[in-house]
Amino acid sequence: MSNAAHWTEAFLEAQAAEQGAARNTLEAYARDLADYGAWLVRKKLAPDTAQQSDIERYLVDLEAQGLAKSTRARRLSAVKQLYRFAFEDRLRADNPAMQIKGPGRDARLPKTLSEEEVDRLLAASREVGRNARDRCRNTCLMELLYATGMRVTELVSLPIAAARGNPQMLMIRGKGGKERMVPLSPPARAAVQVWLEMLDASAEADRANGKAQSPYMFASSGKAGHLTRHRFYVLIKELAVQGGVSPAKVTPHTLRHAFATHLLANGADLMAIQALLGHADVATTEIYTHVLDARLQALVLEHHPLSEAATRKSANSISSDGQ
């Protein structure tokens, strides 16, 4: 095993043990650091001897490969985290990545959905499924996702214990094992209760056959023991088709964005939304104010009498009347 691989292994172990990093986060770090480690080997370098200029050359190589700014920024972030760990753990006496500035990220606003589109997805969840059980599960998944703004991993791995007792609030375990409380809307509470009743009825039959009830709300026979992120991604595309919403606009994360933007549009406080989403930094939450600004700008351009779009519509109307 190379020196870089040893460092990466130690870093990942520390992230898992001390920071409680999620599996997906650890896998992303592992991929990015494996790329950096392979580059070091090709250049006959090692992480304990590489200097700032070497890391900067690595970034230049990434850019030459045509990688997106977001990918290069993520790779640099992983390298900076590795060297910060190495410095703090005294694997080397300095941190050569400390002063390096990243390429930045392309400014992109998150895609979101209108309230009408969300309503159509929720209605579709009551219709899509092979049987009543599937439809009940799909309804519960979608109502919970829109009511809480959960991340998809938090949703599919939600334990049954979190939803017992017809709760007004739901306890969610997020990134790094951090817990937060989110309120449940009446439709979400109703969907949860119906689904729990169905699960409990099935559990009685399972117990009679010596089978224990799964601890998950959305159990699966797969390795994880619960519905996978991929299966839910496919499901939400099916709901989009059924509901007449463009599948290209719909992912589990766009429902999270819709939750935030709809709350903000209806007067919710930004700090409250930060807490509900589980964002560590309010700056992450502030992106939703830009989403609203963009939507308002689009409304003005579309409907204001002096706007170019409205002028074209008026001209077309006049032209049609004159024919």
C-alpha cells in the first residue's frame, strides 16, 4: 500500500470515528483522494513531501482534463481536509494546502417545483403502485418528504420508532449523526398513521411465522434493509410521469428545495428553515432567497406591461387582430 493510501485510510477512519461522517461522504472522500494519490504516484511524489506547488500542479491537471469547476473544487476540498488531518495528527509539520484557493463553483440556483406541481406529485403517489400497500407506502414517502424537507437518505432509512405515537414532531438523524426536530403537517401525520397500521398488521402475521418486524419505516429485503436511494429515485420519476410533471425537473432533492422555497415564499424565517433542513451554516440556506428573487424577476419579465415579453405578446395580439 502506498503512503498516500495509508494516509487516506487513516483520514477516513478518523472521519468515521470522530466526525461521524456518513457512508456516502466517506465514499466521496475515498474516490477523490484515490485520484490525488494516483497522481502523486505518477509524479513520483508522496503526500508527506508534496508542496503547495505540487498540489497546484494537480489542480492544473484536473482543469486540463476538462473537469467541471464543481468537481475540481470538491477534489481540492478533499485534499485540504487530508492535509489538515495530517497536520493536526502530526504526520507532517506543515500544511501545504492551507493557502490554496479553490476554483470556485459555477453559480447555479437549485431547481424547484411550484406548489401545483407538488400537489400533482402527491396526488400521483396515491395512484402509482401494484397494490394498496404500495400506494399507501408511496403516499407516506411523498407526504413525509414534502412536509419535512428530509434528505433522501434520512427518509429511506427512517426508523419506525421515530414515528410512533402519532407525533406532532419527527426526530431526524442527519449528517454526522446530528439530530433535529421537524413538525409534521396534518396530511403527513395521517399518511404515517395509515402506513404504520398497515405495517403493524403485517408484523402480526410475520410474528406468527417467527419473523421479527423490520426497524425501518420503509423496509426492503435488500442488503441495506430499507428502500434504497436509487429505488426511490426511480419511483419519484414514475410519479412525475403519472402526475404530468416533467421528469427532468423531479428528483428527491427538488422536493427538499420545494419545501424550503415554499416555506420562505409564505413568510417563514430563514433561520427556522436552516434548522429544519439541518444546514450547519445559514449561508447554505440563503440560496433559497436567490431562488425566490429569480422567480420574482421571471414573473415581472413575463407579466409587466413594459417588459419585452409582455410587449411581444401585445404585438402578436395586435397583429392577429389586424389579419
